[in-house]
Amino acid sequence: LLRRAGMSVGDVANAIALLGIPASIYFLWSPLADLWMPRRAWYVMSALCAGAALAAGSLVLGRDPQLAVWIFFFGMIFCMLISAAYGGLIASMVAPESRTRAAAWAQASNLGGGAVGPGIILYFALHFQVPVWVGVAALLVVVPAVTVFGLREPVRGPSPGFAAHLREVGVELRATCLTPKNFFGLIL
């Protein structure tokens, strides 16, 4: 779609690299889902914002592909918040002995959804007018968020300030990543 919008192959490669950055620095977004409001609210708000970014970027794609890529970039940040929110929901709502299985299914759904969803969007983009495929794309992001309304999230205690939470994340990262057991896996 970016090539169709007039971007060169090099520009498309740069766009793909740019869109991968939010996932690469996921550890920056993840703590946000533990602050200020319930994770269900983070999930719904992030899904709405990601869907809006997908729709807005898709609508401007034909006129200004560079702007569209930047809008998609911010949408990817919200996608990372979706992931952080449901990860927190799994951690707080699923019994410890079932968390591994729940997390595995969540990752399988990420992989499957990450392949099927874009495939559906691409099909619609190639066969339908812009408003139709943009609507389908936004719905694919937003509609699954409705499922969290049925969850009863446990009440959390008061959340620490952002700086305190970020320090705690830093301590966990050092403890996890800088051990001899995990260091080489991190490099790979």
C-alpha cells in the first residue's frame, strides 16, 4: 500500500523500520498500563486510539504517505499499550498456575491476529474503496476491545508515582537481563 501511495522502496523500508520502534522499546510503554486508571480502561482507550490512528493514517495515505506513516507510528504506541494492558489483566486475574498457558495463548493470538488482521485489511484495501477498507481496519482493532467490559478486574491499591514505577521496572530489567543465565539470550 505504501508503494501504491508513491513511496520508493527505500522509503518503505525506512517506514517499516520506524514502525518497529514502539515494539522495540515496549518496556517504556508497559509501565503506563499499571498507572492512573484500571487496565480495562487502558485497553479500551488504547484500542480506540490505535483504531483512530489506523483510520486517520489510512485516509491520508494517498495524499501524504509520510504523514500516514507517522500517524501509524503513534498508533503502534497505542498497540503496545493494548498489549501491556492485557498482560497486566492476565497477571492480575489468572491464577498463578495458569498464567503460563494464558500468556502462551495471548502470544499465539498476537501472532495469529498479526497475520490474519493485516491480511484482511490488505484484501479490503485492494478490492474496495478507501472508506470501506478504512472502516473495516478500524473495526478490526476496536471491536475486540469490547470483550474487556465483561471482566471484573481486581481492585488495585494506590499506584506509585511514575518515577517510582519506572525505577522499579529498571530494577527488574537489571535483575532479569544482567544475569549470566539471561544475558546471552538477551543478546540473541
